[in-house]
Amino acid sequence: MESLYLIREKGKFGFMNQNGDVIIEPQYLAAEDYVNGFTRVRFFDKFIPMDKYGRLLFKHTFNYVDHFHEELARVLLVRKWGFIDTTGAIAIPVEFEDAHSFSEGLAAVKFGGAYGFIDSVGNFVIEPEFEAAGDFKAGLAPVALNGQYGFINKEGQFAIEPKFEYCLGFFSKDSRQVSQEVGVIMEDEAWGLINSSGDVLLEPQFEMVEGLSEGEFYENMAVAVRGNQYGFVNDFGKIIVPPRFDFAGDFSEGLALVEDRSRYGFINKIGDPVIAPNWTDAGGFSEGLAQVMDKGHWGYIDNEGDLVIDPYFDEAFPFRNGLARVEKNGMWAYINSNVEVVWKENV
């Protein structure tokens, strides 16, 4: 679909295209970026899904509507969950005590006090018998039975026996972020890694940090924290960069943001510094550029560390399909990599 960008005019939100043409007039008190072809906008006191043509999916009113995954979005009505399709019609009745989004054709739901898995028409493929359940990734889903976590396959059989204190889902090779299927296990509030055969690749040893997803891989690397110091492990469980930084961001385009004594720079995948920590704040690389702060203003550098756009803005966000949102004196604008203003908020 055509890329649409969130815009703001006089406190109302709408969307423009890559050329700066307004596609959906600013009229909503709040709106989100598009995810899987839909956004959510505030309509009165509810957030309602909206398609790329500006059509609201307003056939039913719910307390909460999630993003669409595999053409279905979970919805909450009072205390029960169900699913709507991309027309806004109820596709799976609102009857579950809990529900996860669809992943690999199945969704974990709680029914009658236990978790099982349903297909896209609402039929149970795996009967509810588990105390907890997560999403299928790489053909495996974490579940709890008798207080212990393991992983089941799509037939509902244990592929990895329940023997862990807690498990997160697997990362699939299909995500292109890992070179082999790898899952996250937890013991004593620390996380480690296993492979799809259940072999422990990395004993649980890294801290769980609020706001940081444990063992989430980007470009085969995951941020690892020990003693409030940040480093990286790869998807084979090898510690590539021992924790030594004050902060680290995810790898993107071969580089990761790191903080050293309140200054920010970038390292490569073996931990060597590539861009010196010269900046007071920074973001990750996207489309060959990263936003950096100097003397209270934001600009952009390339992957050699050279300034491409001088620090000028009060706020700056990553480039997406050739455009980046920036703010100056409280006003929004979108620029391209040549610093040409494609759209700006009217005063």
C-alpha cells in the first residue's frame, strides 16, 4: 500500500502521502501510525480502526480494539474478547476470557479458565488445558502446565517439555532477524536462550530491564544487560560484546547505538567503535541516516559519522520511505534527505 504519514493541524490529526498531499484531512483528536494497513483514530472516547481510504470500521462498539494481525484484530467488550475482520464485522464471537493476536494461523485464547488455540474461524485446534500460553513462532508456542513452561507444536504436543520457570516465544528464521530458531527462557528473573530442539544455548544470566524486550533479536543480535551494563549476544548464545556500556540500542543497518559516559556513538557487530561517542543523544540508523543531538538540537549523520543534516530541530525522528518527521518551535514538518520540506504544519 501507499505509505501514509501522520500529520497535525491545529491539534487535529490526519494523514498525507509521500508527496506531501493530504489524503485524510486532519480531523481526529488522536491517531496512530498505520500498522498492517490500518491505523486507529480517536472517535469520541474510543479508538476505532481506520483503513487507508479513511473509512472507519464502526459496525460495532468495543472497549478496546487491537491492531490487525493476519487480517483479524482482537477486541474487548466489557470483560470478554473476540475478533473482528478487516470490514469491522465480528469474525469470531466475543466469548473468551483472554485472547492473543493471531500468529502463524493460530491465536491463544482463554476459555473456561484454561488456554488453548483457535484457528481463523474460531474453532479450537488445540483444546484449552494450559495455565498460560503465548504466540506461535517457528511452529512453537510457549505454554504453562503444572506451574512449568515448555513449548508445544501445532498438534498441541510438547516439543520441549515443561521444565522452565518461564518462557517467551521463539524467533523464526522467517523474520530475517535470526539465522536459526531461538527461544527465550527465564529462571530467577534472568533470561537465557534455547534452540528449537530444547538445547540450552545460553544459561539464564541477563537482567530483565523495564522497557527492554528480553532476548529480542535484530540482525542476529540481542541486547544483554548485566550489572546495569549493556552488551550483545548472538542467536547462537555467544556473548559477542560483553556488557560494558551504559546503554545500548538494537542493531540496525549493521550498527548499534551505545552510550559511554553520557555520550552516544555506534559500534559494529564485533563491538568495535565505528562512530565516536560525540553526541548528547542519538537514535538508530534507518535508510542510511541516524538522528543525533548536539547542543540541544537534532540533526542527522550518515554511517560514516558525517553530519548530513546539521543540528537544528527540537525533535527528529527516523527516516521512513524517504521522509522524516521533525519539529521546530512546537510545529511539525516532514523533510527528505536533501532537507527539502515536503509538508509543514500551518501556524
